[in-house]
Amino acid sequence: MSAYQQLEIEREKQLENLAALHATYEELLVEKQAWESDRDTIAVHARELGYGAGDERFIRIVGRMEAPKEMPGAGGIYITGEPQFLSNKTLLIVSIIIFVLMLLSIIIVDILAYIKNV
């Protein structure tokens, strides 16, 4: 490979890097404009730092799963998974079993009380 071809390859890499830098610059420019004019962006970043509005109260809930550390930017959304739940058939079976066990325990207590009184 000649020196000229190596220089051409390096030039192409520099042009790619320049394009990537320009894209990064555009993203940072948009973010800077959001910081300067968008109150929601400022509020989101303030929340990440632990600040809140004057009329808000913070409640700490312990024993729950950790919230994701990375918050989406202003206007971002979370994609959540499907909720996990028990089917109605399973709940019906469990409730019938509990009902039968409760009924049996009441009957056994009544029988023992009857035997004790006799």
C-alpha cells in the first residue's frame, strides 16, 4: 500500500470523525437551548439531583425494588413490561379452598365444644 493510499484512508477517517463531531455538536446545541428555555428540562435534571418544587413533599418508600438510575430526558418515556397477575380461575380455586378450610375449622371447633359439653 502506498503512502498516498494511507493518507487517503486517514483522510476518510478524519471526515467520518468530523461528521460525528458535528452531530454531537448539534445534539449539545439542542440540549443547551433546552436548558436555556425549557422549564421541563430543568425540572427533570433538578429531580435527578434530588431537588423538588416548593409545594412538593418527598416520601421515602423502603423495601421496594430500586428505581432505574438513568432517567429519560425531557419528553422521554419508559417502556414497561407486561404486568404479572393471577388468572380469575386460579383466584376462584384458591378462594374456594380457603372457604372449605374455614368451614371445616368451624365445624371441628363446634364438634369439640359439643363433645366437651356432653
